Amino acid sequence: MGDTAGMAVPHYMASGMGGIRSGGDLVARMQFTKNMKIGPAKEYVAKKLGISALDIADEHVMRELREELKIGVITGVPGAPRGIAAKMNIERLLDIKINSCDKFREMTKK
């Protein structure tokens, strides 16, 4: 199995419900930053997004919403925020701090 094929499964798992394909990355952020259990984390994210907790796992609902809210999608969309810009939008949306955003702000003060 080549390097590319060996990374296919971990990449798929990281970008599925646990990642940016739906809303798993947002739920995980709440679990880690606010020490929430999964149920309350889903409810918090759903409320912030204005959708039901079930919709968080729906790739089609989340794709449109992620584009609209500018919080990143799995495939590139011309002109849409990616990387740190998307993370900064996630910070504002969820009312949390993200370490990489703080580091970026520190670096750009100079």
C-alpha cells in the first residue's frame, strides 16, 4: 500500500462527522474548549447555527450553511475563506477562542 492509499482512511475519518464535511469539527471544539459532553455540545452548536441538532450531521445542510457563514468547506470555493480566516469566523460564531487565531493576531501586530 503506497503512502497516498495509507492516508486515505485517516483522511476520510478526519473529514467526516469528526471534521469539516458536516459539523463535527464545531461540536468537537465545544467539547474541548468548554469541556462539554457531546449532547450539550451538539445543542449549543445547533442553536448558534440556527438549525436542529440532527442537521449538524447532514452533509448537504452543513455544506450550504458553512459556505453562507464562511466557516470553511472541505473543497475549495473561489473567494471563500479558508484556513485561519475560516477559523476566525468560527471563533465569532461559537463565542470561543482558538489558539491558532490568537497566535496569528500576535504575529500580525508587528
